[in-house]
Amino acid sequence: MSTHPSFEHWLQSRLTAHGFATGGVDGIVGPNTRGALEAFQRARGLPQTARADDFTVAALRQTASRVPGFVRPLDSDDEPEPMQAQRFPRQRDVAAFYGPVGRNQVLVDVPWRMVLAWDKRRVAKRMSLHEKVVDSARRAIDKTYRVLGDDGIDRLGLNLFGGSLNVRRMRGGSAYSMHSWGIAIDWDPQRNQLRWKHPKARLSHDDARAFWEIWEDEGWVSLGRERDFDWMHVQAARL
Ligand SMILES: [Zn+2]
């Protein structure tokens, strides 16, 4: 972000669009812009860093009219919902948002060595994902590799692909699985079995937190982080 030549202009114009005055869009991040940033973060229930961190940038990207103010009382135990999560629909709205199951798929390259979890002799170079989630998935996959490297990938089991597109019903139900649209990815299913909780599930360990935050910054949802089950799974749909 910081290497983009017009990032500061973008930042100021987005703050202004959201109703937070920066003292002009001059590309110079001074006290006025930092104050606007902090006020925006406070209003949205974000950590008040007065910096354009990933969380804040994602919230600024939202259309101003679609971002509600932070209305929960201050003594609420609820975490504010991350605003960038609103990029993707709720589970109940996925059919309207993504269309028919099994369609509009794109093959996405994975830059590290990955094999099929259920047949480790077979290399998986790509995964099938819905065209509406491809950009965010590519960013998350590439950042995962930059942050973790081959050693971290192998340690967490991200080299063991558990599947993405798979048109099927949810276990024990008639509704389609999120995998049916190619908007969910499973990793290392053997060490993250469906009903396993923290700390039994491998991806529930502290060293996987950076991995999950990368996906969450893109609006994806971990069932493990949200509900403490199915730690293999990440999806582009809110609960
Ligand atoms: Zn899954």
C-alpha cells in the first residue's frame, strides 16, 4: 500500500467520503489526516492506531453509505464485526450473490508445493474458485506465502490441500455446502477434523493466527475462529 504513489490521496479522499475531514486532499498525511483516521477508527469500532493499517484500509474501501456506524453500547461484550467482512454475503444469501452452484469458476495458482491431502502422491498446482472470490484469494494466498515461507507452509499443513469446489450438500442437511460455489477451501483435513476444537485442531494453534488474519483481512471467514469447529475450512461468506 505505502508504495502506491497516490495512496495518500486515496486515503484522504476516502476519509472525506466517509465524512471525516482531513483538511484537504493534498497527499500529505499530517496531524489533520491522522486525526481524521483516528476519528474514523473510533466511529467504526476499529483499533485507534491513527495509521492506515490493513483493517482501516479495508473499512475505508467500503462504500460510505454501506458502512454503518458503530452503534453497540461501549459496555457490550460483542466484538464489532470487521467491516471488511461485508465484502461477501451471509451464508443465507450466497445463492443470490454467487449464482448457480458449480459455475463461474477460475483456476487459481498456488505458489508453494501442495499435494492432495487424500492422495499425497498427487500434486495440486491450482484450485478452482468462484470468479467473485478469486482476487481476494490470490492476495491471501500470495501473502500467506510471503509471510510463512515454505517452512511455515509445511509446518501448518497448508501444503495438504483438502479441496475447494465440491458440489455437495452440507453434512446432515439439505442445504448446499459453501464448497458447492467454490467459495470455501479446506487445508490439512486429517489434523483439523470437523469436530475437533482448540487445541486439538492444528490450525487452532497460535502459530496459525497470522494465516487466519490474512484471510480475514480479505473478508473470508474461519469457522474455527468463529465457532471452534471445522478448523480446516475458510469461506467467502459470513455466518
Ligand atoms: Zn470446508
